[in-house]
Amino acid sequence: MTNRICDILGIEKPIIQGPLLWLTDAKLVAAVSNAGGLGMLGFNAGQTEPTKSVTETMDRMRREIRKTKALTTKPFGLNFGPTEDWRNDAFTEPTLQLLIDEHIPVVSYVGPVIPELFTKLHENDIKIVYRYITPTIENAREAEANGADIIVATGFDEGGTVPERTIGTLSIVPMIADAVDVPVMAAGGITDARTAKAVMDLGAEGVYCGTAFLASEESRLADNIKRAMLTANAEDLLMYRTLPAFYRSLPGEVPNHLVELDQQGATKEAIFTAGNRYDGMRQGMLFGDLSKGFASFGLGISNIHAIEPVQTIVDRLAEGVVV
């Protein structure tokens, strides 16, 4: 199989596994790359406990990168999330240096378009898969103008941090694909051959998936949450306001409470705090404790009926992206 995304990234199948923060590690990422797609390490990959130390964070990431290299000779990537004020952000420049030092070939760039950073990445032969949380024609064109190699069009169907605008995947994909000349990948609700084929028919040239890979044997997702995935569908997922916009989750003590707070008119900040802020995903999905966190999935959960090897999942998605 070959298409523009495969050619740009040096992979066999135009399928990227989303970074998924705590829920990625060398085993999952290498499995995706070995299956012909592109695995992507998230921040805190392979870890169980948080740290605020920049040095420790970089050391941990370096170890996980090297573990991944020991498991695959295929390309894989790393999440990169610079802030607007990136020079005063403690993590951006050390992460950039880590990418350069470890010869990472691809980043999933989440954040504002910063021309200087685009240039630095390209000067070091690092491809940019640009994925803005709330995609618009304007930011897609800005990313393209500054050299993004691939743009991800994320629909409201996704799990994790849901876009601020309620534009579904089937609407956002052709809108972004028609607005730019670089290849576009689709994200949000894509978990099988049917959903992959649908977005390819709408102008995507590849798929960027998270929920599909959480249902893998190699995933770090807690076993009780994996089991719950198999009996849940899109109708079961709860949705609530939080920072920066919305989240959805399987039902549970904390998610149910967050929905109640939302219905009572609590602020996004208050709901975010009640969900244990950024630690909610670690507690709910890594440890499976919905009394301390949440379990976020995309609407494509309806199509997942078994926990399977990554190879099987990649092959199924590939049936829909054959070009």
C-alpha cells in the first residue's frame, strides 16, 4: 500500500495511533509500528506516577523512547505540545532537544502554530503531523503555510479532549480536506474498516485513532475498563463540560458527579477540579478507579466487541484505507 501519508512518514499503512498520554508505552507503540502503522508515544508513556521535574520527565521519556527502539526498527513518533508562550514554558525546549537528540522522525504537534518551532523541527528532519484540538479552516491553512506535513481533522466524535465546536467527523473531514493541499488524516469515531472507509471517501488519506487501540491486548488500559468497553456503546457515554471544552466518559462515581455539576451550572474550572484535573485520566483509565477519575472514549466504542492484538486492529482499519 502506498499513498502520500505513507510516503511522508515512511510507513506501510496510513494509520496513526494517538499519543494517549499515560496509556501508551514502548510495547503498544512498537506493536503499532511493527504492524505497519505509526505508533506514537504520549507524555508520561510507560509511567504510573506523575512528576513535576522537567529533568525527570525528560529522563523518563528518553528511557521509553529507547525501549521502543529496542522493540522496532520502524518509524514511531512523540507527542509535542508547545504553548503560545513557549520560551517561558519549562517543557517545550527540553522536549524539542529530546526529539533532536533521539532522532525521532515524527511529532504529533498539538498546539498553536509557531513558525520558529516548525522550522526547527524540519531542520532536524522531523515530520509534523499537526493536530489542533479544535480544527478550523483558518488554523489548518496556517499550519500548511508554515510547513505542516500532514493535518489531522478531528471530529466531535473523538474521545479525550473533545473539540470546542460540535462538528462531527463526517463534516469536519471534507471541510478541512477541501481547504488545504497537504494530506489530511481523520480522527474521531474511527474504530473499524467501515468508519475508516467512510472518512477516506470524504477526502482523508489516513486515519488517526485512539479508542481503537485502547481495546488492544498491548494497551495499558486497566482490565476492568477494557471489559467495560466491550459492553458499552455510544449511548452509554456521559458528556460534561470541563476545561478546555468537553469530555465524555463511561459512567462511574466521579463521571456521574461531573455530569450533575454540569447540570447544576458549575463552572468548567470547578468541574475540571472535581474530576481530579489532569490526574483524572490516570486514576480512571490506568488504574481503573472511577471513584477518583474518568474513562474517556470516542463514539466509535460501539464498534468494539473484543480485546485483540494490535496487529488485528491495524489490519482491520487497513481494510478501509486501501487505496
